[in-house]
Amino acid sequence: MSNSLVLVINSGSSSLKFALIDTVSGEATLSGLGECFGLPEAVVSWKIDGEKHEHMLEAEGNHHQQAVDRIVALLEELGMKQDIVAIGHRVVHGGEKFTKTVKIDETVLEEIDNLSDLAPLHNPAHVIGMRAAMKAFPSLSQYAVFDTAFHQTMPAKAYTGAISQKLYKEYGIRRYGFHGTSHYYVSREAAKMINKPVEDSNFISVHLGNGASVCAIKNGKSVDTSMGFTPLAGLMMGTRCGDLDPSIIEFLLKKGWSQQEVFDELNKKSGLLGVSGLTSDCRGIIEAMENGHEGATLAFEIFCYRVAKYIGSYMVALDELDAIIFTAGIGENSQPIRSKILENLKIFGYREDEEGNAAARFGNAGVITKPNTPMAMVIPTNEEWVIAKESMELLHA
Ligand code: AMP
């Protein structure tokens, strides 16, 4: 294990996820979560051998720093700290500036902070997490891995909005796309599964979790993706509305809703939650649908219909297609969702292999369509692994 560990940090506004990745085995030797930052109940928790441990943070003060300091103390207690060689940070928005992983220094920190306009909930929180980690591990190199970087290969026709170019030039309004690390990882794994070099492979990757996005991947590169200027665009999600007529916003404002109320509605009260009136959790939706709940049934139908529509539209972005890839919490686990999406794609020849679909769950990869029909497969994603691997590669570059 020695000299192969990378600490991966995903710092949010009120939380901080961490994972210690062994870059030789690919395993997470330790993972945990700090949450409720800014509140008196702020806490860091982690699991060892399946057993959960918790450490309450002080009621006040810098909870990001306290959480990182507790993680450092934990790593020392477990005798792992000296084997950590680098720190990798997940960063949501790299704008047009960052097209690949970079080593973090003061200039990079400033540039990530300067992009806060584009990701106000995420980028400032990343910078706080990075500063805390730099203080706690002053001798280690730290790296930033961007969700947007993989999509920087999109052509202008895919990333440019049908709006005045002035808005792009003045404000940077364009499609950026997110979940890039996940789409990158599963497309590389899928290429291995079909025994083709990734540079010759074409996929439509479908990341279905609480957040959800589709990506058209041509010769290993992103050429279009469903999330846009922010992660609100595209598919229906757990609580996000996805694509929506922008006039609805003006309509609600005229009805007396405040800007914040409209924003909260579309980000936090829409999607599976809004339509079902029940839950944002896909498992709850499926269970309620099986019990005849009308709202849950409609939410399921819309969700699967919209994913299939996006997949259909991305056939246009590609000349050939090797496979559709399903990944993330819903994509990796929900047999009924995948089954319905494939049924919605029957015009393209997709035919579910029920046994394959049942088998490819709970961490198992596999093909879920019948032989001699267009292929769909499941690949469990592993964003932490990509962050650790890229950090390690840059460290040794
Ligand atoms: P993620 O954001 O990738 O963690 O995915 C979260 C989503 O995955 C939630 O909607 C969960 O309900 C869903 N999910 C996790 N496990 C399952 C499962 N066994 N069946 C269906 N959905 C699942």
C-alpha cells in the first residue's frame, strides 16, 4: 500500500466527502462524510469494517477546516497518513479555462474562485476545502479535477446557445456540461468491454443519479451533453426540473413569486419529487408505482421518456454507436427504469435481455440487451478513482 494512497476530497457548501484511494488496487481504503456545516450539529462520520464512527465538530468556527483536521487525525490514528502522496479535489466548474486536471497553486485557487459566478454553490466551497487541505497537508501536492473538463471538446454548434453572441462574450453563457469525470470513466471501461481502443469507440453515456445527464461520446471525446450552463438543464432529476420553457420563469415572477422562490422550486422541488408529490428517491418512486400511486407512475413515465428522447437525439451527434452506457445510482441499479428506457427506444432496435438486466446491478457491470441487437450496458462509475489516478499521474509527470 505504501506510497500509493491519494486522498480525494469533494468539498461542498455544507459538506465534505472524502475517500482514501489506493491507486494500485483501485480500492477505497477509507471513506467518510462531513455534513451539516454551519449548523451546531456539524459532524464527520466514516466507516471502518462496516461500523460507523462519528465525531461532532465544535458548534462554531470553520467547519471545513475542523473536518479536514479531524480527517488528518483519523489518518494518523489509523497509521495511513504517511502513505498519502497526493490530494485530489473534485471541482464542479472549470469554465473554459480548465480543460484538464491541474496542480493547485495560488493562481489556480484564484481562477477557480473567479469562476464562482458560474457555480455559486460549488466553487467557493471547493476553494475553502482546498485551503483547509493545504493547511493540513502543507508538504503534499494537491490537484483539481473538473466536472466540466471532459466536455471542453464539444463543437461550437453543441455548446453555443441560440442567443445573441454578446451573452457568450460578456458573460460566458454557453453549455458547459457536468458529470464529465463519470462520463469519461465509464466510456473508457466500456471500450475495454467491447475490446476496442477508446479513440475508435462511440457511446451514449447515461449518468442517472440524483443529478442526471446524457453525453454523446465520439471517438472517446464528448461531443454533446444534456446539462448546460448549470446542472439544472437536460433530464428530469431527483429534485431538478431539467429542460423547461424559460417563459415559465417570467410567468411565475409576474404571478408574484420571488426570484428565490422560483429558483428553489426548479432546483429543489421539481423532478421526481415534484411530479410524484412523494419523494426524490428512485427506489421510493418504484415502490409507490408498484402500489398503484398515480404521481409516482407519472414521474417514472416522464423520467424514462425523457432519457429515451435524449438518447434518440444524440444519434444525430454520432456517425456510429457502439453502445449505450447506464451508470450512477439509478443507472447502475434500477432494472425497471432501464427496461422502460430500452422499450422507449424500440424503434432503434433495442431489445432488453431480462436476465442480463437483472444481473447488472449492485456494482456488477454487464450487457443488458439481447445478442445481435444494438447494445446497452451497465458500468458502475468511479469518479474518486479517476480523481486519484489523474492526481497520481500528474504527480509523477
Ligand atoms: P447517486 O446520485 O448516483 O448516488 O444516485 C442516487 C439515486 O440512485 C437515488 O434516486 C436512489 O434512489 C437511486 N438508487 C440507489 N440504489 C437504487 C436501487 N437499488 N434501485 C433503484 N434506485 C436506486
